[in-house]
Amino acid sequence: MAGQAEARIETLDGAVARLAVRRGSWLVGRGPDADLRLYSDQVSLRHAWIRRDGRGTWVSDAGSRTGTRLNGRRLAAGQDHPLRHGDRLEFGPITAVYSDGPVPVAATRTWQRAGGVSVGDVPAGTITNAGRDVNHSYDNRRHYEFSTPEGQLISELATGRGAGRVVMVLGLLMVLAGFAIWASVIFRFAKAVSRAGSDTPPSLLGPDVFGGVPLGAVGFALFGLGGVIAMIGLVLSKAARQRRR
């Protein structure tokens, strides 16, 4: 007897692992934070992302060491590719199949978290963090990879470790301080112009400090230097992540 349609990914090699793909982003990998955890040394800690939205389901490689393949074709890291019913996925040496058809009712059972909170029917034998489905907002807590420098910086700040993350924080603090100084100079300039009337307006760069250097120039330099340091921290953090794979 057929049940309701459900998108899912199921491995075909060794012990069966299955992930029910609901709206949001889901991590495939060997690490403890993976939603679909694959136990192979050739699978990276963060190997690939599965994303589902109103348009469909998508897969992207997360910069893995051994690569992700869709129907035999290796995927470029960070690029989304649509999934269709029956597509075969390879996460390193482990093969899986994507399905979005109905799940047989006989193959399901109800899972419960401690305290008796039901999370509904989950396919029997599913290896997944079922408790995360109690609150869908928790599903979307982190699993987004970005291709822009700003997005990558946010991602590494949220998930990175080590000295790179510290350097990024230092750079961002310098950026904020530089912006605050520059904003204060602009505010003082506008206030002075409104009071001066037809008199000669003050310098746009603000008063001189540090041996004749305008305060506005100090803020601008601090802003730019902080951005460079934040990018250096991003590179260090990404390099450390690659070494952990």
C-alpha cells in the first residue's frame, strides 16, 4: 500500500543510510554534524549539500577531496545541480539514489524523542537526526554554502575554527571601527555645514590627528585594512578546513 510522496536519498553500498529530504539544506559527509553521515575515510567531513525548496531538490559538492558525481558526472564545487527521481549520486566511493515517489506505509514506523515528543512516520532503518524535524526552523540553522566573499566570510565565522576565525573577527572589528570613525566625520561635517551658512565649510575629512593626518583618512584606512585582514582570516580558515578533510 502506498504512502505519501517523500523526497529521500538512500545509499546502495553496505549498511543502508537514508535521508528524508525536506525543505532546507542538508549536509552529507563523515563529520558528526552531517545529516546523512557516511562512514568512509574517502568521504570528507563536509562532502556535499542537498537543498530542497519550492522549485525542487538540488545537490552541490562542498569542496570534497574525492568529489561528488551525479549520474557519473563529477560536479564542480559550490554549484547547484537539480535532482530528479532515480538519479544516482556518488559521494566518493559510496553510491546513493535519489527518489521522490511514495513511501510504502508498511516500511514506516513512528519515532519519538525523549519526553514523548512524536516526530511522525520515518522510514524504517533511516539513519538521520530525526529529532531535528520537531522544529523545522532548527533544520535551517546553518546548512548554506556561499559563493560570494561576503557569504563565505559569514559561513566561516559561523562554522570555522582556529586562528583563521580569530583573524577574521579582528578584521571585522577593524572594519566596524573604521566605518564608525568615517560616519562620525560625515555627521560632524554635515552638522558644521548646516550651522556655517555661507561661511567656508570645514574639511570633509575632519580634523587633523596623528601629526596632521585627517581623522576621516584614518577611518577609511582602518576600514580597508580590516577588510584585508578579514580576507586573510577567511583564507586561513578555509585552508584549515581543507586539512581536516
